[in-house]
Amino acid sequence: MYSFSRDESYDQAINEAARLDFSVRTSTGTVADWYQYSRELILDDFLTEQDFRGKIGNLNCIVQIDETKIGKRKYHKGRHVEGAWLVGLIENGSEDFRLELCPNNERTAEVLHGIIEKHVTKGSILHTDYWKGYLGIEKKGYQHGRVNHSDPENPFVGPSGIHTNRIESCWRPLKDYFRKRQFHPDYLADHIVEYQWRRECKKRGLDPFNSLLNAIRHKYPV
């Protein structure tokens, strides 16, 4: 669990166990099981805390929203990326970064509107790009401003200063994180929550191991 909290590889965890006790022979399978168990603990704790915090945004608060695809470029070249669509939401002035996988890997209005309503308070000002899936969201009780990334004059800032620069800047660290990892696609949602947990520990100056211990205390109160 300590090695998991330090984001060490399986090999590093095995070597650390051997260093502490030469008689210990830890297999990759054992480490994988403990890592997944630790991941499940922080997943439950993180999502419970997120539910307790409630939705982001508020009347006249700006929430930037964008989508990206988590995966690898086909044949490692070109623009085609295979993977899963992910929606990110963040309120201006806050570090509460919300992430949701798109159900059935679709970016339809039904999917995007549902994710927005799950995470964002009515009356908030939404800043998005021109993707058609966002159209009509103002009918759900939100204000909506859009930036046209295809505008040759100014692809980054729309009318009245509307932009999605902050949410877009959140994608590079996330993609760097996933680029270094290998895992079964069935566990992608768990790894996304792990990324959010590690990001929050860093932003709040929390020790990851202590945070994991707190998750254990919450799971098994004495």
C-alpha cells in the first residue's frame, strides 16, 4: 500500500519488499492485487467526498467544459486516436476538477447534458467549444458561451472573452499520466479516479500515504 501511495511501479514495489525483508518473495500478481485493492479504497473515499462537496458552479460562476480522448494514436502516427471519450469540467477559481467517461463512448447531447446536470449547479455560465452535443444546454437552466476553435481570426478566445483555456490545460498532465501506464480497459474508470485523487493530494499538499490511511479508516471505522 505504501508503494501504491508513492505511485511506484510493480517492480519498484517488489524490490522495496525484498529490501525490507530478504526472505520475502513478492509476485507481480500479489502486487497487482494489493494495488487494485488500494485503488478501490481511494475510489470509494474520493467519490464519497466529491458527493459531499456537491456540484460545482453557482449563479453567474463560470464552468469550463471540454472533451478529450484517452488512448493511443493508431500505428503511432496521424491524428486518429483509438480510446475512450472523457469529459472534463472545472469552475474558474477552483481546483475541483471533475471527470466523467462518456457512456457508450458517445458525445451526444443526451450524454453531455446528463454529465453537466450531474456535476454543475443550475444558473452557472458554461464555456464550451462548438461541439454540437452542447447545443440546447441553456434550456436546462444554464447560461452558455462558446468559443469557435476553427475561427482563423482568434481560435482561442470567443466573443466577450469566452475561452476554455483552463480546462484544456488540464489535459496534458492527464494524458502524460496515462501514457506511462498499462492496464485493462475495463479498469479505466478506476484509474481516472486514481488520477483525480493523486492530483488533489498534490494540489492540497496532502501526503498520499496518509490520505490512503484515512480512506482505510473511513472504510473500516473502529
